Amino acid sequence: MAVCHHRLLLLLLFSCLSLRAIGSRVNITNNGYRDIVIAISPDVPSDQADDLLDNIKLLITEASADLYEATRNRSYIESVNILIPQTWENVIANASTWENLQNADIQIDLPNWKYGERPYTVQLGGCGDPGEYIHLTPNYVKNFDSEFNLFQFGPAGKVIVREWARLRYGVFEEHGYTGDESAFPMFYRSASAGQQTADLVPNVCSDEPVDFTFDYGCHVDPQTGLYDSNCTYSFTDQFRPGSSIMSDYRMLKSAMHFCDDEESSLHKHNREAPNQHNAVCDTQSVWSVITRHIDFVENNNLPATIADLKPTFNVVRVLNGARYVLVTDVSGSMVDYNRIGRLYDSARRWIQYDIPEGTSLGIVKFHSYATVLSNMTVVNDETRQQLMDKVPNKTEDNTCIGCGLQMAIDILHPGGNGGVIVLVTDGLENEYPFIRDVTPELIDAKIQVVSIAFGRDAENEIENLATKTNGKSYFINDNGNNDELNDAFTGSLTYLPAVPSENLTVLLFQKKYQKGNQFEDSVIVDFTVGRNLTFRTEYTNRNYLQNFTVKSPSGQVYNTLIFDNAAKLAYIVIPGIAEEGPWTFFLTVGSSTTDYVNVIVTSKSRSSSTVPITVECSVPSGTVVVDAAIAPVRLVAVVQQGRNRVIGANVQAYVERPDTAIQVIDLVDTGVGADTSKSDGIYSRYYIDLSNAGRYTLVCVVNSTESSYIDDGMGQLQRTTMGDFDRVQSGGTFRVEKPLTPSYSYPPSRVTDLKVVATEVDSTSLTIEWTAPGQELDNGTATEYQIKYSDVFDNLLDNNFNSDLPVQFGQGDVLDGSLQPLESGSKQRVSLALPKKSENVTYFIALRAINNRNVASNTSNVVSVKIVFVQQPETQPPTTRPTVTPIMSSTTKSNSSTSTWSPQTTTIAGSNSGLTSSNDLLILLMTCLSVLSISKVHSVVSSWINRD
């Protein structure tokens, strides 16, 4: 059967051609990385400031030299901005302008229990996709050069290089993990001639044979023939490899290089090792992925001699608050669907209730030219109303978006680089300057643009602008089911200076109510929230909102609404700490079919020592999908309490398509397809229904399940009971330029967790297990599997898989289980018969999934099984009998004595009798094996066989 499998290779290639790190301002010029941001969380106490700042500089300086060598003289760290918390007022610092914690490349914050003090990188994407940030703990930074940290994590400069490679280039670790659930074992069986002769070797990538010893307590699992999943190893003192930095941290003492695919390389990549990098990057080497990055591709930043590798450091702090400019379209089309009126109401609410005090705000309107309605003004109780009054509510003529952006640049300029522009428009630009004309200046000034597209006809270039400036995009559907304007305005505030966790405002509930009379709904107040519980109703018409009542879990009723007619909203604030449990609200509205009420419920943490559960919802690849066939969309939600992840939650993505249809997609944490790691609190799935060009909006809704828990290090019996919780979070908008054609089909996702769970030597069979991929990527159910084996590893790779070199298992080989695919995310297990051989043999096994259009996935990770046959003892005596040493046996008969010769016998367990049965022989063999050499055993056995 001919199978198509080239499409996924294109997807992999595209992902490896990473253009930039989304959210990062880092750039590389003449081999030097500039504007790396290291941000310290406001949860870190200020009494650690001096030690932290001094050690950050030492740590990054060490990393710069190591990066230069690891990248073969092609990069180093040239400049770093260190953003300290706004509350560290006693520390000397320059004014920050564009830096913020949310987009920092390295975040210094309290530890995640799973990693402890170990540095780690949050990665939401696949091979070649940039990571989110590197996490360092304050204790690690302060003690990075201590003997303990050197022993526990390796030399700090190389540790940072290793994490930088994950963050910047999208590569993964090249070592195994302990535990039954790990898809990447600590040991594997190598087929390479260059490896040592031991059956099993550590799962690492090394430029020399691994010299190691097994740690105490290791034993072979009788089910798999492999070492048990908790078996570990130690390297000998003589083992000093030069690569790979991405392997076991204990190799970092000598390792300084990434493994390479070049045949002549001194650091040849180990494509056989069953590690995460090989699984995610389809056995490509780390260096191959790195050199395809935009930093190095097409001869960018070729090797250079750099004399001074020491970075410069700039310590900054927010001194005067964040700076925002509202740039709004007032062209004639804004009267359609009352866009100008809806914008007017939402912007005024945003100014009155959402923008924090101390933030500076400017307002610009544009049509055929731009006008400043308000210069940069510090928001406070005295200025809020005057700023609200500056929001435009009348329309004029043409659309010059570039004019509005240029005016915003001008009023931000006196405050230095940085700032956020909230751009609202509904039409196509038709006046010079255009968006593309001012984009370079926006990038140079490090201004972030949050784009809000009003209606289907809004200018497409605004999403490109948001992506290029590390901003966000939102879409307001004129006929949509939700009022996305609130999401857009509040979403823009994520660029505010970070606040301590206890001051975070968490969105618990949001819903639009229209075309009805009476509504009843509920929201959960969980154990992490309860302060400032606020029920807010936003209305289009005061008379439409007739009644709103809230009831607590214990039955107490709250019905006193506070109205703000100028902002068109009313709210109820629950005093004190709200009760845990379900809060019910009752809404009565008028008979209008055009008006609506939007209900929003928010709260803060339950106490100053409690961190709320939060959700981050995003499309990590950015806001523009140029070609859906090449770059599928990955939907991601991160659910966590502080730095600890929430496992086992029910996470759903609501996607509103360009045709206003809403699709609900279950996001999963299974380690399949879009989800690169299992049970890490990052829920993902590919969105494959990209058949329409246009804008798609994303909202993530999270609920608890009976199995939900916070991964805080406690055992299963000691885990904190979570109870019920609700969260909702907007993921913004992404726009598809070239949609899928009806005939196109994504392949199934590649299986990356295939493993052997049992072997049977007697029946020459094995049992394998994996997580099922989908019909298309990780959606649906594949049509069939091709599972193949060979005694040559390379026969299962690349195009060899489709050749006659490997052998495919058929239905007749199935001993237990089934070859029929299950739904994506399900565990599959099947027992298969291998050919019987008389000699020892190692088989390698891999699989592909095929969908109903005959499109195949890439080949899975390769696993191995060694069948060892016990040789049966010879049943015929040897041709030449061994010499038997006689002993004298004396017997006495009737006063006469005779002497006779007899073979030597053995006395067992104090018995004087000789061997008389096969049981005696078995006992003899066991005894002799424990104390004698094989030759002596053979001699004794032969003498017994040939006795008279």
C-alpha cells in the first residue's frame, strides 16, 4: 500500500525555521545577543537585592563565554537588562521603559516544587519553537557556584547555555528519566558499532563510549528484560565527554558542545537514544536544529573572533508607571453596528475601573489624519473623568491607520522607549502613511501594539503589526456571541508592571446574556480566592437591566446594585472574605432583542499568603497563520497556582470561526501531538478546522474534576483537596491567510512514547504500549497502524520504513490486544509474536499511524528487545571422556579385605550415599556452580554419567 507521509516533514521543517522568539525583544548583531531581559518577581523579598544583582552579573558573564564556545564562536551575550520589582525602592536603578516580567527571557521567582532549585525552561511548542522563559530561583542565583549546586546541577554557565538553547532554539533534553510513566528510560539497548558491548547503556548523547557503573539496587525487570524504571547509573572519573550539553547534567563538567549530524563531526549525534529531543525533533541533532534558526541560517553570524565576551548590564525599575496610548478609528464605517458607541462605552469603563492608578494614558483619534485628544496623563481619581470625556463618539471620513500610530509614537517619545498602543480599527487603510511605513519605528522604539479588529473588514496588517511588536490581537465580531471588547481592553493590561501574587485579580466568570427574560447561573468561589469578590454587569441600556441578585452558598442574598450610568455598568461587591462554594446569580432583563448584559465575576486571593489559581490561554505560534497546511495551530492553556501546576483539570477551548460558528475543543495533558509533556499542567491540542480565511477568536474555560490536584510535591494521599473551581481566560485572536483546501488532510501525530512493557522468551514475543495519535494530528481516531520490526536499527528510519527491509506485523502475529487504533490520547497495548531463532537476537520496533486518506505519520520513536536463548545441555557423552581421578574405596567382608576402584562421589547435606537420581544431579550442579569453575563441574558430571 502506498502511503503519503511527506506533509508532516514539511510541518517539522517549518517549525525548525524559527523566525524569532515570540514575546522576546532579543536580537543578535555581529554575534552578540542584545537586550536580554532578566526580571525578578515582586514575590522575591528586597533584602536579597544586593546578592541577587551581583550574582546575576557573574552568572551571565560565565554563560556568555560558554555560549561562545558551545555555538562554535557564533554567538555570545552582549547586553542584559535586569528588571527589579517596583517595590525595591532602595536599590539604585534606571527607569524601565519597555521591560516587563511577563515577556522576560529569564524570570527569577520562587521555586516550583517539581524542579526545586533546578533551572528549567517552559516550552509550549515543538521542535524549533521558542520557549516561554527560563526560570531561576533566588537561592540558585545566590549560590550558583557552591559545591552543592555544582554537584547537583553542573557548572552554572553551561546550565544557562543548556536552558538558553531550549528557550531560543527550541531543542530538548538528551537524557532519560526514572519512573514507570517516563517515555524516555534511563537505559536503552544500542545497535551502534561504536558503543561498548554492554547490553544496556545510559540514555545520553556522548562523543565517546559511556563509562559508567550501575547504582546500588538496580535489577532487571523480568517483564521487559530492561533495568527497572528507577535504576540509575554513575559515571566513572575517567569518563570526560566533550558533548552533549543537552545530556545528563553530570556530563557538564567536561561537555562543551552540542551533538551534530555531520558524519565527520567529532560530536556525532546519537539518533538511537530514546530521549525527548529525538522524539520531538524526529532524530535530528541539536546542532542541526540550532543552525536552522534565523540567528544562524543563510550564513548569519558566522564564526568570529570576539576578544571581549563580557556582557553589559543595565538595572532598571518602573519609576513612573506604565504608559498606554489609545489609538482609535473614527472613520465613517465605525457607525456600522454601532461600533463607535460600543467602543465609547467600553473605553470609558476601561479608564474608570481597570487602568490602575499611576499609569499614564494618551488618546489619539484618526480618520484621514490623526489628532491628539489627550497627551500623556497620569491616571488618578482627579483625571479619570477628564480622560473618559476625551473618548471620541463621532465619526468622520477616511482611514489613515499609520497617521494614528505615528502620532502615538510622537507622544510616547519624550518618555523614552517602550509603551503600549491599543489600536482599534474597523476598515482598510486608504491614506498614507500606511502601517508598514511606521512599523520599523515602532520596533526600534520597543513599543508593543495590541490590535483590536472591529468587524470582518478590518485591515489585515494589524495582526502582523501585533506579532512584530510582541503584542496581542483581538477581534470584535459584529454578530458574535460574546462581547470581546472587554477581553481586549483588559487583555492589554497584561503589560502592566508585575504585582505580588496576592494582588492579582482573577477572572472567574464571564458571559453575555441577550434575547431572554430571566437567567440563572452560578460561579464557584474556590479555596484560593474570596477577597473583593465582585459581580459586575455591563449593559447597553440602563432600562434593559431590570434586576440582578446574588445568593451565597449559605443562602444569603445580595441585591444592592451600585450603578454607574456614565460607564453603563452596575456591580455588587461582597464584603470581607466570600464563602467557598457555588454562588448563584439571578438576572432579569427587558424584551429588547438588540440590547444585552455582560456579567463578569472577579476576585483576589483568599489571603495574603494564598496564591490564586490562574490560567494562561494562547496560540504560541503567534497571531497570523500564513499557510494553514504548513503551520497547524496549537491551542495552549497553562493552569497553575503560583509556580505549581494544576493536574487533571477539565480544559476546553472555545473557538469562534470567521462564520461565527463556535467549536469546543478539549485540551489535554497527555503528552500526545501538540502536548509535548504529560501531566505538566500545560493543556494543548492542535486546531485543524482551518477551512476559512479570516479571524478566529479563542477563549479557554477551565473546571475542576474529581481527579484534579495541585502538583505541589505531596504524595497521592497527602495532596491538598482542591474542591471545585472555575476559570475563564481569553486567548485573543489569530488570523488565517491561506486556509486548508477541502482535499487536504493533516497526517496523524507522530507517536513519541512507544515502549516495551513485557517480553516472553519462551513464546518469542513482546508487548508494546503507546499513546494513540489522531486521524489528523491529535484529533479523532487514526485508521490503521503499521508496526514493523528489524534487527537493524536504520531499517526503521526515514524512507527505509516503507521499504522491504523491515518486516510488518500482521493480524496473525497478534497474541493479545488489537492493532485497531483507539481515540487520540488513549493508551494502546498489544502483544506480538516475533520469529523464533536459535541464536540471540536484538529486534528494533517502530510504528506509523495512517489516516483515512492514506496519509501516514512520521515514524515513532524506536524501541528494542533482546531475545536471549538458554542453551540446552548436551545429552550425549563427549567423544573423549575426561580423565577421572580414582579414589580407593574399602569394604570389609568376613575377615577378608579387598580393594576396588570406583568413580569419585560427592556427599551432599551430610549424606554418605552417592548420586542416585536426576534430582541428585540437579543439586550437584547448583552446588558446584556456586563454588567451582565450569571445567570442574563438567568433570564431575561426566564421571557421574559414566559410572558403572
